[in-house]
Amino acid sequence: MEKPHTFDTYKRPGVPNPPTWVLVAMLGLLGGALVFWLYIALNLVAPVPRPPRRSEKQYITILPNGDRSSRKELPCWIDKWSAEKEAAKKKAGPGQVVVPPQMPIEDAEIFMSVVVPAFNEEDRLVGMLEEAVEYLLKEFGGAHEGLQEKGSPKKKQKGWEIVIVSDGSTDKTVEKALEFAREHQLSQHKTPASGPWEGGLTHAAEHIPHGSIRVVALEENRGKGGAVTHGMRHVRGQYVVFADADGASRFSDLGKLVEGCKSIEDKEGRGVAIGSRAHLVGSEAVVKRSKLRNFLMHSFHLLLRLLTPPATSRIADTQCGFKLFSRPSLPHIIPYMHSEGWIFDVEMLMLAESADIAMVEVAIGWKEVVGSKLNVVWDSIGMAWGLAVLRAAWMAGVYRKD
């Protein structure tokens, strides 16, 4: 009887199966090519901040007689720090990496620096400044009162500045900021504007020393992260807080951030305090938000937990625009910033974590303010994409600290 045909009967003669090592090599080559092209693509999409332009390293303020000053050079701790670091790297032996704290930041001149990013904020900025100035004068005295000299038994918590970074504004943000400074320096503003946390102020406006408020105008819009980072390159304070121009965060809670930061600072004085709205999740303001907005919020938090390192992933509110940094922590964070959009907060916290800087969340007062420029859907998608690119760029070595 004829045997039934089998599959082997139809094998083409003379065509042996390739050896296993050839298959493994081919798969390795394909995998390597895929990784290579993914790395190239990541380099293309990963943000690279442009260097600051000449005019952006200058500021305008109001002179004692009320006149607008000419452009003045901003102090820039990061330029000096970077130059000293490069000099130290040249002296170091092969393979040695020079990083902070071996390259400390120059000493502070005042106690508190406030950085306010502002893009077309002519309608909301003045109310926020009113509340900020009232608190700063009460807690830290005149803007020109500096810290005590080194070696003093206890440093004074005196002296402050507000650095307003107009992020390519096309409205009257710069003019409003300078007008506010002029009227308050000359005590001409009898009825102060009300911010979100003051329901109709009746007292006379505060008098501030000249030069308390410095205005920096970026030539083109860089995004909130770019504006904040730029401002923090030019601060003089022992502590630096960035605060949104809408005044949504209760500015008088700054004291809570300072105390929180001090409680976790290491022996080098490094620490980060994060204003948090996590305690408001069940509040009426959040409950009344649309289902879409709450869904996007929870989805973003899930993505954060999946894509960020342990300490950062445990932070309940990474996006609140009210964060405080001690001066010694700045060289570990600001020189290595890349994100200029909404996701920049996360990069700051990841950099702090990578440098073993302790972080603490501090509950603050916060309320919705009309006029937000955030597009909930598109900006949420952009933040998710930005977070994925950010994490991949640091993991793949596209971004490095050396």
C-alpha cells in the first residue's frame, strides 16, 4: 500500500534550515536597529531649551523718583557656578565627574525670592502682587534688608524680591507690573486691588522700597516651565518660591512652605517644599468639575505613578504652582532642566530625587480663578506625551548631568 504523503515529503531538497545562531544574530541586528532608530527619534522629539538672549538677561524696575529704569544686568548665579564647574572639570583627573555639592552656589543676599511666570496676565497679576507684597513686608521686612553676615549667631529672615518673568506677553503685563511697582513705591495707590484671597481690601496699599520688583521680558513665549526656570537662574534669595500669576494659591501659606522645607533640609541645607491641593480632592470645587476633567486628572496621576521614580511617584500633587526651594538645592536642579511646558514641575522633582534632596508636601489654600489658559483636553494629552518623552530621555541618556 502506498504511504500517505506527509509535509516532509514536499520539502525542497538542498535548502537546509539556517543554524540557530544565524536566527539569533538576525534578531539581534533587528533589535539593535530598532533601538538605534528609537534613540534617534527620541533625540529629535526631546525638548532642548534655547539659550537666553541678551535682553532676557536684563531687567527693568522703578527708580526712587518713580521713573522706569533702563535695562540692567540680572545677577546670574548659574553663570558663575557653571564657569567654576568647568574649571574644576579641567583640573579633575580622567573619569572624575565634578558635581554639586563640590561646586556650591554663591551666598544669598536676601531671604526670599519670588518668581512669577506671567503670560498675558494684565487682568490677574495685580491682585496677586497685592497679596504677595502685603505678606512679604509683614514677614520679611523691607526688600533691601539683607541677611546678616556669615558667622552671626542666627541669620535674620529679612529681605525679599519679586522677579516677574513676562513669557512673551502681547498684552500689558509688563506695563501693569511696572505701574504696580511705581504706585506702591510712591504710595500713590490708595485703594489696593483685591486678589482671590482678599474680598475687597479697604486698607491703604503697602509702600514698598524701590527696586523690590524686577520685570524680565522674554522675547518669545517659552512656556510656564521655561519662564520659571529662567527666573530661578537669576534669584538672590536663600529660599526661592515660584507662584502663579493668578493668585490661586494662598500666598500667606508661604510660611508653611518655609517651615516644611526647614524641617527636612540636610546638612547642606538642601530641601524642597511642595504646595499641595491633595486635601481638596473631595471638596465642592473639585466635585463640581466635569467628569472629563476629573477622569483626565486621575489618569494623569496613574501615569505619574507608573513613569516616575519612587519619591516623585508618591507626591499626591505635582502640578500645584506654589513650590519652594532652598538655595543650596538649586545647582542640582536648574542647570539640568529641559521641559518648558506644563510638565516641568515633574522634571524638577525627579532631579531633586536623583540628587537625594528631601521633598515634603505641604497643604495650602487654593481656589479656582477665572481666566485659566489651560486647555484641559489638549494640555492633558501634551502633559502625558511630555512625561513619557521626559522619562525616556533621562533613562536613555539623551539627558545627562555630566
